[in-house]
Amino acid sequence: MLFYRFFICWVFLLKEWHVSFIVPNIALRLENLALKSQLMKEMEKQKIYKLPKRQQNIVFKQLWVILSKVLPNWKDVLFVVQPETVIRWHRTAFKIYWRRKSRKMGRPRIPKETIELIRKLHDDNLHASPEKLHEQLKLKGVVNPPAPNTIAKYIKEINNKPKPPTAKQKQSWRTFLNNHSDVTWAVDFFTIPTFNFKILHVLVIVHHQTRCIVHFNVTTNPDAVWVVQQFRNATPYGEVPKYLIHDNDPLFRANKFQRFLQTSGIQSKKTAYKSPWQNAYAERAIGTLKRECTDHIIPINEKHIHNLLYDYIHNYYNTNRPHQGLNNQTPIPTPTHLPVNAEDVKLKATSVMNGLYHTYKRVA
């Protein structure tokens, strides 16, 4: 007990000594630090002392915010900026601090299992309100079920997502394509990066019944006028399709292109939003062009890729590449031969795309 009292006395003595001796020294050092910081600020302006500007500003602001709290006469030793500026710095730092701290607060996250259960109940009961789903969760013994407003948020996320097509919708679209395949074309774009990282746009037009690529062209800056001209080139003698399937690309929905289709007697069939399966023939043709042609080359410019695509499409894809959808026939029919034994077959090879592919002609 005596030792404890002795210790308390020494604490009070040290506290008084700290107040009388240590504090003035600290205050003096803080004043020196404040003056030196302002001197460095002026040297930075005069380009005598070099320091990254952003780093220097942040350090200077933080230092003076701290000095304003621990140095009694900090306003008397401040010359570079106004005291109101330092107060504004402190308020800004206060807002940033609480903004970051608030991110970790708020309502607790809902477990993933609960969200999946809400979605399952909603899928099974599409017309049930959030209140009914909340009551259903309570009835099934779910601990702390989400409030109806929270359930409504997840239901809204589900309803905003594009719903996948039903089997009936797919069947009706497939029936339409099968019944009008001979008078239907499909069109779409795909892009290719060049050697110097420019983007080339390739337009592809496919005939549904034959899978033949009717027309293609390459450009760096496609617009509606260019697209209309490509369709004029694809139909030089007025042999136009009855239907044209395309996606919601702004070039295809442009007034100039739509007017051209109307005057040409072509009915525009736009696919649904995020439904590439409705334009499957064009998507499949583009996928084949990428896998078998453009993925194996680095085009130098527009002319380079145009020549390679022309060689591939007209000398291989349309005339010599069999398609499963055509019972292993080619889009442009090739001559048929009588079946013979393999040892009696003699073939003459012709290179396509500088030897990347070969076409074969049967010789006697």
C-alpha cells in the first residue's frame, strides 16, 4: 500500500515536470517544423526543392491539420495559406474518413443461400408479392427472413434480366426459318484488329438455304451509306431476298438503310435483344471465318485482309467446304463422281490462302 502511494506521488511529480519542461520544448520543435514545412513549400514553388506535387501537397495538408490540433499558436506561424484553408482541409479529411468507414457499416449482407431460396420461391410463384414470400419464409422456419422491401429488390433484379426464349418461341422461329429459307438472307458484322492495332469491320451476308456467303466487304469506318452500297453490290440485277434478318446494330436500324429495304421490297426482321440464336446462320458463318481464317493471320491493312477473305470464301468456303446442314454438300454445288475404291482415286491439289488450305480436283 505504501509503495502504491509512493508511485502515485511520482506520477504527479513527473506530470508537473512534463508540463513545465517538456511541453515548451515540444512546442518549440513544432514551431520549427511548421516554419520548415512552409519554407519547403516556397522552395518547391521556386523549383529549388523538387518533390512530386501530389505527394508534397498531401503531406503538407496532413501536417498542418495535425499542427492545428496540437500547436496552440499555429495561426501565428502560418504564412503560406490562410487558417480557413487548413480548417477546410481538416473537414475534407473528416468527410473522406467517415465515407470510407461507412462502407463497412449498414445492413448485414444476406446469405447466398437465402437469395437463392428467394429466387426459387419467386420462380415457382411468379405472381406472389414480396410480402407473401416473406410470410412463406417465416412459415418455413427461416431465421430472420429478409424484409419484403429487400425481397422486392432481388425480385426486381430477376425480372429485369432478359428471359430465355421458351421452347414454343424457338419452335415458331425455327418453323419460320425453315419455311422461308430460300428467300431469306442474314447479315452481321465482325471486327478484326490489324498489325498496328486498328479495327477493321467486316460485313457478311449469308443465304439461308444454301449457306452461301453472298457478299462481304471490309472497311475501317462503316456507316449507313456504306452498308446500303454493299447491298446494291450484292443485288446487281434486282435479285433481292424477301426477308433480311439482322440484329439491333444502329447501322441496320438507320433510317437510310430501312428506306432502302422498303424500296427494294425486302422485309426487315430484327432479332430480339441479346438473342444471337435468332441469327444463327450468320453467327455460325462468322464463327467459321474467325476459326478457319482470321485467327491464323495478322492483317496489315484493309486490302490485305480483303484479299485473304476473298480467296478463302470464293475458292474454299463456298465451293469446296462441306456443311453438315447441307448433308455434307457445298454451298455452291460441285460435280459429283461415281464411287470408286480409294486406290483408284487421283486428286490434284490447289492451295488456298498460300497453303493454309487446299482444294482438290479429281483427275483421271
